[in-house]
Amino acid sequence: MDNIAIIEGASDARIAEWLERSLRVALARKAADGTDPRHRRVVVSVPGGSTPFPIFEEFLKSDFDFSKLIVWPNDDRIVPEDHEASNTGKIRSLFEPAGSYVVALDEDQSVPRFDLVWLGMGADGHIASLFPNTDPQLDDPEPTKVLTPNPLPPHAPFDRITMTLPTLLGTRELMFVMRGDDKRAVFDAALAGEHDLPVARLLKAAGERGIAVTVFT
């Protein structure tokens, strides 16, 4: 797909630098569009799990104006924010002290168009909490939904709230960070149209809509 860029062997620091540049470009675009400086913000959606947090920490070392950043989780486990399994709580604890605004997901809430959606992917091809058993659809009328993965991951056996495919595709740009040969094989098969797992549905639609996708391995 012409809209896909794959960057091999990227360190956490390199990904954080790319993220900072991307968000600075988004802010500059809003300035050029004449957005009132008082309301000029970049809006991103980010994953949970273990992979992104070292990258977040590198990004937070930069001199980006974090008061200009609004952060939405892609999904979360339905637990209190002070629970160790809460994505939102962990994201909030990092970004709010830096001045960013962090949004907690609710059912059927209004969602913005994002400047960037950053996704992870499981070895089963799931993105956000759109697991294969949930059969996510590109015409889903709901912006977010509550669902139960099947099977429930043993390390996080909780119901989830997640953005749907149309919400995740409501962005100017997509990025993935994936570690491991097993995930890379699933991702490459999705690009080749060899399966219909959730990641394949998203990538196909992104290609059709001309959404740029950057993949870090």
C-alpha cells in the first residue's frame, strides 16, 4: 500500500522524536488554518499496554508545549482509574502533570477528529479492544462501545470500552508500534490481504481513504 511507511528497528527515543515532529506539524497546520490560538490543540489517541509507556516517557522529556495536547485512550479495561489495569489512570499520571488534558472513555460519547491515532496490535490481529470475536464493522454507528474479549486475556480479565473502527479511522494520520516477529507476520499478512482480522479491516480502509500509516518495529 502506498500510504504505508515501515521504519525498522526504531528505538523508543526515535519514535518519541517522530511523535514530537508529527504533533508540531499538526499545531502548525492549525495555525495556518487560522485556528484561534486560545483553542489551538492537537488531539491524539494512544494505546495502553506495556509498549507505549517508555516512549511516552521519552516524549515527555521534549520541550513540546504539552498544554496544547489532548490525549484520548484507544480503549480501556472497565476498572477504576486507580486500578493497576487502567490505561486511563496510567496515561493521566504521566500527561496531566505536564499540562495535557486526558479524556476518559464513556459509552456513546462524542469524539473529535484526531490529528493522530497511535495503535498497538495483538498477535491475534486485535487493535484497541476490537478482538476478532467482536467482528468490528466499518459502518458501526457507535463511536465507542463496551464489549467482552473472548477469550479474556489472563493478565487482564476485564470487560473493555473501546473506540470503534470508524472512530479510529477519523484521523489525519495513523501510527503503529509493534515488537515481535509474531506480530509482524500478522501485520504483513494484513497488508497482503491474506486475512480479515480487525487490523486488516482498518488498514484496508485507511488505504482506501488515503490515511498515512507509519509503522515502527
